[in-house]
Amino acid sequence: MRRTVSSMMCGDVCVVGMDDTLASVQQRLTDRHLSWAPVLEEGGAVLGVISTADLLRFHAGGGDVQSVRAWQLCSFRPVAVATDDDLADVARTMVERRIHHVVVTEAGAVVGVLSSLDFVREFAAADPAVAARA
């Protein structure tokens, strides 16, 4: 049975603006208990993604989170998928490209996100032995 991205994606998307300071990005991720967020241009197009790993590397370098903007740190041109894309194909793409996050878009607008952790959660929920330990 073919499963689509819409069956697993998270539709409650936290996005950040390209001109948001890293301090505000960090606070938003912390408040929402997230590890990443899409970075949007002023018109709403996806510019990139920013993750807690990006922020940790930035902190390790001793940078000032008040003066650096999200666009300066984000990974540009993230993989974007559609809600009706085949989930197995997306998983394969994520493995091949060694990425943990994809942005789900429809007509150029962000409608969801999907991460490698979503696949792990799905696996754990389907395996009684794993679910029993959770």
C-alpha cells in the first residue's frame, strides 16, 4: 500500500523569518521543543532550514546571537516535497542525501515538515517491543 507524505508530516509548522536574529530563532525552537525550522524569505518562499546543530556550532565559535540573522546561518535550498509524494521515495532521498529534514510545500507555501525522527516514531509505534519500552 502506497503511503504519502501527508500521512506522516507535521502540519503545525514553526517557521522563522530570514531576518530573525539567532537569539529569537533559538528562543522559538526552545519554546516549542523543536530541533529545526524552515527559514522563509519575506514573500513566504522557503529559503533554507536552521537547526539546533547549526546553533550549537555557532555558539562553539563564540558568535553573537543578537547580531547574526537566520539567513546567515541556515542551510540553503532544502529539499521540498509535496503532500502526495510517496513516503518511501522521500525516505530514500533523505538517506541518499544524508539529510534529516524536508519541508512540505503546496503551491509554494509551507504546509508541513517531515524529519527523520518522524520515521523513527512511526517505526517505534508499529513495533510492540519498542513501544512497550517508551
